[in-house]
Amino acid sequence: MTTIEENEVEIDDRRSEDDEREIEPHRYAISSYGADYPIDSLVKRLRDGSIYVPSFQRGFVWDLKDASRFVESLLLGLPVPSIFLSKESDSGKLLVVDGQQRLSSLRYFYDGIWGPTQVAFALRGVDKNFDGKTYQTLRDEDRRRLDDAILHATVFKQDEPTDDESGVYQVFERLNSGGKKLTPHEIRSAVFHSGPMRQLLEDLNKNTQWREIYGPEDPRMRDQELILRFLAFYYDSLNYTSPLVFFLNRFMKQHKDLAPELAENMKKLFTDTVDKMFQAVGRTAFRPSRALNAAVFDSAMVGLARRLNSCPSPNIDRLAQSYGDLVKDSTFLELCGRGTAGEERVKERLRLADAAFSVL
């Protein structure tokens, strides 16, 4: 069961590690090269968006002293750790996979504003020659030395497979494993950081009935991942293969540049389905016990959505009865209780949900 922290909604998501790893490991063709960037060139690219730093609601974790000491190292000519960038095949932009704290610190210093608090960024806890200095008040020779300092980057691009960005996802996950581990959808939202599909998930996540069912918006984006699960299973369950995380990555990649008509169809699909479920069950929907069960959610939502295609205005009392019968079915609950990402188990729980709502 997923663990929670204060102010997080409890999600019961029984994807076991065995289910996610029981397939043959992926093989990737990755091309990479090294690049040495002058600091002022890096900051220019950060400002114009050609280098993109993903932002997570967890926030910036370095404090002012950490950032100051990093800038000081560059001013002193000391070696600093390199950064890792992923080159997007469609836009040519560079996604920061590792190095967010370093690059954000440089951007804050050059802009003169410490981002987390919006106060002036003056160096603190550093050599007396630099202590209290902003970028603008550095001596001319020190400012030139900082501008010309070099930060090494490794730039890579996934060449194969071409239908997803799972290699980029894996690199991102492995290089960001320290501290608070990123959730799959935090990583996914960084890899697919722009486009109408990501915007659609953000918009759907604000749906009033969905918020009543789920609770406050999740700072770890698990609520958005649930919506993505529903859409992916509804539109593409016949092509489902485990692990679930790669299935969702493929669906996100395939629909990154979502056509407006399909986006409207997806919006109506989710809105209508969650509205009917809320009318019938209320805030306890998808909670066979205290926690919101992810497998119950995606199965019941897909089953109901398929039925609404032929019965758009079902009897709400009958819908509530069908849902109640489904979540009392011992076979269905067992399928939603462990190993929920296994291919046969996904197929069977979706079949049971289809059958439960077919009587509306």
C-alpha cells in the first residue's frame, strides 16, 4: 500500500514490484555527448526556455547558503559536478534530468532574486571577498570570471525505442533517487513537460466532482496519474502490457500533441463518468475500505464509461446498485488487492467491471 505523509490522500495502489519487473528488461539505443557551457550561456538558455528545469510542487530544496557556496566554487575556479540533460527529439530543447538545484541557483543569482522567498540574492556564508555581493555588485573581474566559468553537461537522446520515452524516464528516476523519491507521474510530467495532453490532465484534475471524491489536489500528482490511468485503459486496454508505468508513458507520448477534437472527447468522457459516479456513490466512490483503491478506480471508471456510450442517462439508483455489487464481489476485490498491474489481472478486473455495469 502506498504510504502517505501529512496532508496527502491515502491511495491503495497494489502494483507489486514483481508485477512491474516480470517482463524482459527494455533495451535502449541512447546517443550522448559532452558539452561545456559557459555560465552566462547557460543562464541565457534557461531564460529563453531552450534549457528547461522541471518544477515540482515539493519546491526548491537548497537553502541560500548551499546556493551561495555553489556560486562561490565557480568564482574560485573549483571543479563542480556536471549536469545531465535530455534532448527532446521534436523541439530540440534540453530537459534538465540532473542539476536542477545548481541551474536554478545560477538563474536566481543572475536575476538577483532568491526564488523561494523573492528576496534579493546576495551571497552568504562565503569568502569575505564575495560575502554580501549580488551579481550586479560583484567586481567586474569576478563577474567576468563567473560568466566564463564552465559547467560540463552530458547530453543524451533516446534513439530507440521510438514509441515512448521510457529510457529518459529510467535515467530520470535513477539520477533522482536521493532524498524524497519522485512519484512516477512527477517524473512523467517532467519528461512530457509541455503539450495539450499534460494540460488536459491538469484541467481535468480540477473537476469539482473529482475533487469531492479524491480530496485536495495531490502535491505528488498521484491524482493526475489516476486520470491518466482511466484514459489509457479506456482507449488502449487491448494493447496493455506490463509494467504499468511504461504503458502510461507510451500513452502519454502517443498523445503528447493531442488534437483538439480528441481532447474535447476525453474531457467529456471523464467529466460525464465521474459526474455519474459521484451522483450514485458520492465521496466514498472507489473506497472499498478507507483508502482510495487505484485498481477499483480505473476498473469501475472504464466499465461505467463504456456503458455510458449506449446508456448516457442511466438510472442513478440502479447505477449505485451495480457499483455496490461490483465492490462486494470477492473475485473483483482480490484482483484489486494485490499485483494489480499484471496483464491477466488487469484484463479480468476490467471484464468484471464491464459486466457489472452492463445491466444499467
